[in-house]
Amino acid sequence: MHELSICESIVNTLKSQAEAHQFSRVLVLQLDIGQFAGVEIESLRFCFPVVALGTLAEEAELKINLVPGRGWCETCQRLTDMQARYSSCDLCGSSGLTLSTGGEMRIAEVEVE
């Protein structure tokens, strides 16, 4: 379950940012997680409160935005929706899509006190 280590990294990032930006508590934590990031969202939701216990993020509301997969087609020069990591283009059928969104995992927004 790598979601536990992901939560540990998030809390460590929040701690270092708290030192740099002088805040003491995280109220809301919003994450962007791509459809193809390989993260089990429910496991992340389960692990976060456990890892955050006793930290500045202990009472933080966790919000997760699932970012859909989209890819750039070199053949037709357009973005297209991707149903799988190695999808073909919905527009022209080409198999050479470059992932544009859906692979990310980032802290999108933090509301602090």
C-alpha cells in the first residue's frame, strides 16, 4: 500500500511549507490526482487521517479532484479523452498519444491558519 507513503510525503511537505510560510494549522487540503497516477483514492482517504494524527494537518478536510486522462495526438494535432493509459485517438484512431493530463499527483490548494 504505497498510499501510506504518499500521505507521509504530503504531511512532510506541509510541515516544511508551514516553517517557510509561518502557518500552524491546515484547514483544507486539496489534491489533484490523475486517473492514471496509480493511486487508490479510498486507500489514500483511509491513510491520511492516520498519518496526519498529531500534526498540523490532523483536522484538515481532505478534498480530492480526480483529473481525467487526456492525450495529445501527433497525427491530428488535437487533445482527446483517454480511457486507458495507452489509448488510441478517439478522433483519428492513431496509437501515438502523449499523455497531457491524468498522470499527475499534486497538492493543488491548501487553506491554512
